[in-house]
Amino acid sequence: MDISARPVSVNAAREPGQAQLDADVAALREHADAWPRLGFAGKTRHLAAMRARTVETADEWVALAARAKGIAGTPLAGEEWLSGPYALLIALDRLIAAVGDVARSGSPELPGSVRSRNPSTGSGQPQVAVDVFPVETSDKLLLSGVRAEVWIEPGITRETLAEHTASGLRDVTRHGCVTLVLGAGNIASIPPLDALTVLYTHGSVVMLKLNTVNAYLAPIFTRIFASLIEDGFVRITEGGAAIGEFLCAHSAVDAIHLTGGERTYDAIVFGTGADAAVRKAEQRPLLDKPITSELGNVTPVIVVPGPWSEPDLLFQAQHVATMKLHNAGANCIAAQVLVTATSWDLGPRFLDRVREALAGAPARPSYYPGSLERQSSISAKHAHVETIGAPGDGDPRTFVPGLDPENRAEPLFRTEVFGPVLAQTGLPGDDAATFLRHAVTFCNDVLAGTLGAAILIHPRTIVQLGTAFDDALAALRYGSITINTWPGVAFLLPTASWGAFPGNTIADAGSGVGIVHNALQFDRPQKTIVRAPFAPFPRSLGDGERTLLPVPPWFVNHRRAATVGRRLFAFAAKPSPLRLAATALAAMRS
């Protein structure tokens, strides 16, 4: 997600010295064997302590992040509630439940059905699909119509699924491990969520190094992880690239987890300089230790032609603008390439609505280092660039329509922009099924990355496609596929898996190796599928979707997003019927 290896300078007075870092790693090494052997009660105690501290620090956390990103006092601050303390809180709740289930029965209790999914084409292996959301009754009300399932890698059956679940939690005999977690600088919940995965799924103690972009959250995270720090299972440090390099090479660090960019990953694994490319080609890494990672994506939004109304065009255009502009475009899963059908008669009108939605979205600073420079570079390389917004206002949005899908060297197909730049390309197909087949091939074979993809499709078109739609989902090689919602929702759901499609290697890491979140502790998830209503309530009823979901609070044009985000957190912190009603009422008043 964080594509800049050295995004900002850091105050030298806050740089820890080598002696302090050595002491931190030594303390972790001393307690590494104790962590996997700690009983379920002890591990639950730490989760409960983290939960209490998350509730205590949430207001300060959001205030710091909103101020740093220049959105304090605006509805956009709702982004910081949802992607910050709320995301961590619901993950903690799901982990508390999972650890308790494993203690009682050896495996987490699954919230939905487990079924065998047999490919209709006969070209693929059968695999298990597990319904993972909704979990609680409140989920069905607050995210009405949103459903998620995790597809397990082929080879695991319904009968053997339990054997391939929660292996890390159950293994109390493993030797201790010290893992360096290199935190991302963009989304505030990523560092603590990554640390939780390393602790509870990998069974390792954690040295958490924060990115300089959001190191202002160090005091918050120190308070949240206080019990784990006190018992020697976690240490947190700040500092620039030199600190990261020192810790990566430290002899007492056994493993590394990185949420960042491919350049940063390659620098860690293969070094820099003239011989780095040779090392990569020969698969000779500098470091002889396991490295897991999440490295971003050129995210496609596949727009399937269908009987869209004018309100549908408007709503989905605002949806696309949200996928692009959330967090000022500094998301590994931000929309980057709109894939539309050249034969769709509504296509030109839809692109016009997208332009209008980009222009009408609230102003905000491009806070992430290098964002404006990357936009300028894109503009210089393309003849048909549209700058939406005044060039000098500090908040331009760049739209690049009409890219040639045959040009596999196109930079916007190969490199994640990590800023407010949206591209578009058109593919042939006289009907939805033909277009969708072309779109799957294009996304799999041309676009860089396998982290996540979005599909916007009318519910009547899904019915029309029948098994061809499920075949398309199976064929798309992405770790998360979202239908009528943003892949960021898959990131938010703790019972979903988050990470690249399996199969990447150390020399060709793509969107990364390994997964995070995954509170249900599946050992070998392949992909997460999230389905949501095509239209907001009450228009959803006219499409035959019996859901009550209004305009989602993560939409950038939601006028009460900050209020809804705060109330969602308050309800999750202390559920009650009154808080549930207040949250639902605020959400309906978009």
C-alpha cells in the first residue's frame, strides 16, 4: 500500500539508537518461545486489553489522523473512524471469538454454510466455499445485503477443512520466532492488524516498525499494545529507512512482514545497486529468512453492460469516485483502470457521470508524499489527459480515458499510481457474457497485481449470465473480488482473507505472498468474494434486491460520514439496541 521507500524525513531526535534496537530485539527473543505456548486464556486476555485501549484511544486516534491528512472537521473524517479504530475493534472482537472457539472445540465456529463449489465448465477443481459474513444479527441490519464468502484452495474438502484451520493457534510446541512488521503509512489500522496476524496466526512475537508518514500514531499504538509490550511479546519503534534496513538484517529477526510497495520489497529482498537485478533474476535474495507481504495492485473496476437507469449511472459513478478518491487515492486497492464495453450504448454517458463525480467530490489535500509528482509524470506521458479541478488548487484529479488495451507496456496498466489518477479502457463484446470473458482475460494477463478487483453489474444481468458469472469469478486471479462494492470492504471485514492470489514467489512477488486479517484462521484461503446491493435503499427494492443498505458511509460524498463512522464505532464498542437504532438512523440520512 505504501509505495514510497522514503516518503518523508523523520525528526532525528526520535530515531532510536542501535543499542535500543538491539535491546528491543533481545527482549523479544527472550520471550519468543513463551508466546506460542501461552494458553488460550492468556492470549484472550491480551486481546481484551487491546480492545479496551482501542476504545479509550479512538477519539484521539481519529483526531490525529484527520489533522495529519487535512480533513479534520469535515465529513471525510469518517474515513479515519472506519479504516482506523473501527477496523481494529471489529478484528479484535472476531479474534476473541475465534480463540475462544479453538479453546473449546479446536476450530473457530463458522458463521455460515460450508459448501463444495463445482466449476460448471469442468475446467477447474472442486473447492470449498465458506460463508463468512454476516456474522451477527447487527451485520444484517447495518450492512444489509452485504455478503462475503472465502474460497479455499483446491485440494481441501468440507471433510478436511477443520484440519486446515487455526493450525497456528493450535500449535503450542513450535519454537519461538521474532518477526519484523514494517507498517504501512497510509491506512492507520494496517500496522496493528498486521501485527495481530503475525501474533495469532503465525505464532510469532512482533517488532513493529512504523512508517514515517504516520509515526504520529506511535503513542496510540503503544497504549493499545501495552499488555503485550509489558510481557515482552511486542516492541514498537519509529525511524526512517536506515532503521528498517538495520532491523531487516538483524541476526535475531527470524522473519519479516511488509505492507508496502514492490520497489521497497525488492530493495529489502535483493538490495539496491547494479547487482540487485541480477540477484532477482537468479533468485538469490540477500536475506535468508521468510518474508510475507502485501504489495498493492493496479485495481480494475469491470463495468458490465446492462439495463442501467440514469440514477444507476449517477450512483455507480459516485461509487467509482469513492474507489479512487478515498484517502486521497493513497490506497493499494484504489480504483485505477475502468474496464468498459465499447459496444455499450450507455458507456459514454457513464464516463461523463464519472467525470462529474470526480469533479464534485469534496476537496482534500494530496497528503501522501510523491502523489502530485506521480500525477505530473502521468500527465506528461499521455496525450489525452483530463485534469479535473484547478491545476493549482493542490487537489487535482486526473482522468485518462481511451487507453489501448493491446498496449501491454502502458504504465497505467503496469504501475500502481497511489494517487488520484483514474484511467479507462474499452473492450469488445456485443453481450455481457462475451465482454466479461474479455475483461477477465485482460485483467489477468495485462494488469499488474492480484490483490483485488471490483465488478459493477446490474442484478438482472447476473441472473441473465447464470453460471457464466460464477465461472468469471472463478477465473479472475485476485485475492479479493467485490461485486457492486469497493474492494476496500473486503479489507474491512475481519472474517475475510486479505492478500494476493496464491502463487507468487520471492522473485516475482506481484501483490505479495501470504494473507492477513482472516480471523477465522483458514490455513489456505484462495480468494474472498464480497457481494453487495447494486443500488441503495429504497431503489434496491425495484431491482428485486430485498436490502435496506443506504448510500454506504465510506462514499466520499456522504454528508454525514463522520457521524456514521463515530456511531458505528460506538455501537461496536458497546452494542445496544439504542446505539444500533442511532447508527442506522444516521446512516439513512446520507
